[in-house]
Amino acid sequence: MTKKQGVFFVICGPSGAGKTTLVTRVRRRFPDLVYVPSYTSRPPRSPQELKAGRYRFISKEEFERRIRQNEFLEYAIYAGNYYGTSRSEVQTLLASGRNVIKEADVQGVRQLRRRRFGGRLVAIFIVPPSLKELEHRLGKRGTESSIARRERLAAVFDELGALDLFDYIVINRRIAQSVERLSAIIRAERSL
């Protein structure tokens, strides 16, 4: 009997929509769900971010070398920095029947839709209840300049134009409700 391939859950949405919070809370509910960090060429924003394990920080030159070696399942440039997902890590996990979760941007989801990678992709888009709320959340973070926040807000319209790439859309009004919705999606998709 062949082992069932894993499901690749990709969480996407504008910066400030709550993706990281939702993924963190959902992972507590599903300890068998493997989180795959993104590689990035940007420097860490803080020592805490370095310890958090959401990113693997490498130089721009190293990232470009890995692109040439076809080591990324998907990659994108955002705000002048590379972000990408390890091809071998995801493929190994999915082939062993493990379910994987990670965050990606619209460019990444678009690339994943075009590629065969040894598993089933379930793409979920997280949106805030309004642009005003998104702007408030980005300002509250305090991690970016006002110019960077404006760039992120401008990108939202492009991201919303790509909703046809996604299997599900979750409006993140309240974290607890959104965690319930995301958990229900994961339970349903894992049972197929």
C-alpha cells in the first residue's frame, strides 16, 4: 500500500492581516502539522525574530546561488528582498505523508499553482475586515517606516486581484473565530 501524500497548506494575505498569529495558534491545535520556514535575504528585524524560527536568513548572493541551483519551490522579491521555500524540505515531508503549513505571498502561490511538487496544495487567503483596520494593524506593529507601510497598503489591491488562486478566503475579524475557521479547513482537507 502506498503512503498517502501530505497536504501543503499555504497561508497568504496582506502584511498585517494576521497570518502569523493564525498560523501560530493553528499549529498548537495540530502539532503534527509541520511548519516550514521561509528563506530570506533580508536581515532580521530584531533578535526575537531571529530566535522565532519563521525565517532562515541568508545573503542575497547565497539566495541567488540557490535560485540557479533550482533549490526553491517558489520564491519572490518583496520590498527588495528575496523570500522562498525549500523545494527538498517540502517534497520530503509531503512524500512521507506529513502535512505542511507555511506562509507565502501571492507571487509564491502563483508559482506553486504552476508546479508539480508531490502533494496537494490548499491555498488560503487571509484578509482583514477593512483597509482601515489593516492600516491600524501595520501602524501598531511599529516595525516599519511610514513609506514601507504605504507600500504594503498599495500592494493589497494587487493581492486582492489574485483571489482566484485560492481555495479558501478567511476574513480575520476576530482571532478566535478565524482560528476556528482555519482549523475547520485543515480538518476537512486532511480527511480527503
